[in-house]
Amino acid sequence: MKKAASFLSLLALFLGFFSGISLCQQVDLSGTWVGETEVPDAFEPDKVTLVLEKINGEYKGTVTDSMGMAQEAELENLEIKGNELKANFIIFDGYEYTRIYFVLTVEGDKMKGSWESESGDSAPIELQRQK
């Protein structure tokens, strides 16, 4: 009897775990996400707009910022695992093109994380889904 109870408890744990994973994968991140980040040597925060679209089960997206360095820059290597979103894109900083990498954690209608440039600059970023 103890073995049966232990087995059922373990089974319930696995079912709960796998249903949680499947719920995370079903969340649709499509939409417009807006927020701010700091940029080195800038006098004010940079407003960032991330647009995500799910097409045939895969996400595509663009990034635009208020400083004009990213003008609908296409996301590359976009990867979503659980509640983590990773991608990169190219900006023009006025002198040269550079790649920006970011990692964001999705919590409902918010994304929080950080970005880092090829040269090592980095800053936190927070985005809110627009309704």
C-alpha cells in the first residue's frame, strides 16, 4: 500500500511538472512591448519597442528605439525556453554597426532582463506589453 501511495504521489508530481511546462509553451508573446533602458553616454533613457509576431509556430520580431540606432531591426537567433527570451539584432550607433544581445524573463505582461553589446556595454531593460 505504501508503494502504491508513493507511486501515485510521484505520478502526480510529474503530471503537474509537465502540465506546467506545456502551459509555459502555450503563452503567446505576440504583440508590442514597450519600455526603457540606459545607453552609455546618453543624457536620457532610450525608449525601446519590441514587436513580436508568431508565424507558423515560430516567433519573428523587430526592435526600434527612440535614439534611432535600431529602426525596425530584425531579431536574429530568437529563442524561447520556458519563460526566457533570447535574441540579438544589429544597430548603427552613428559610427559603426554593432550587434546587441539580450536575455529577457517573461512574467505575464512584463519582460525584464538585460542587453549587452559586442563591445561589452550593458544595461538592464524592462518592457511592458501594450494593450
